[in-house]
Amino acid sequence: MAQKASKLVIVTEKVLLKKVAKIIDESGATGYTVVAAGGKGSRGVRSSGQPSVGDAFSNVKFEVLTPNRDMAVKISDEVAGQFFDDYSGIAYICDVMEVLHAHTF
């Protein structure tokens, strides 16, 4: 049976990986996916000149499925409040129409 959910996406500096993961874990979320990320934003290009996802990058992207929007907003607010004044980052929420083949999230 398909379930509805919210997906929180956080893109921030790799140096914050463990701290952001701790906030997610402490929120009650059951897990997340994290991958290397790169690109261009208001603080410039995060690479040696061209966007790529090699080790020259210092950004990561978290994707967190939450059972409701409130949990996603709580995680986002905590991460932004602690880190986004001093580190680059963005967070956004996507509505997930259906979660397929999930045991639990």
C-alpha cells in the first residue's frame, strides 16, 4: 500500500555532515540518504571552476522522507538556525504523492 510523505532536501557544506545527520537522527526520522553535491549558487561555484561531483567539492545533499510536513519543517528550522548564517546551505520540502515499496520511514 502506498503512503504519503514529505521529502526534505538539505544541501550544505560537507563539514556539517555529522552535525546535520545528528539533527535528523534526533528528530525521529528513520533515516536519510546523503550524496556528494556541487553546483552554483549565491555564494559562487563549489568546484575548481566547473560544476562536478568530485572530491574537489565540499557540499553534500541530504534527502529525508518524513511521515508529515511538520517533522520536515522542524528538521529544516533546526539546521538553518544552527548553521545557515555561517555556512552555505539551502533546504526545501517536496510533497511525495506516494511512497512505494517502503517497509517503514
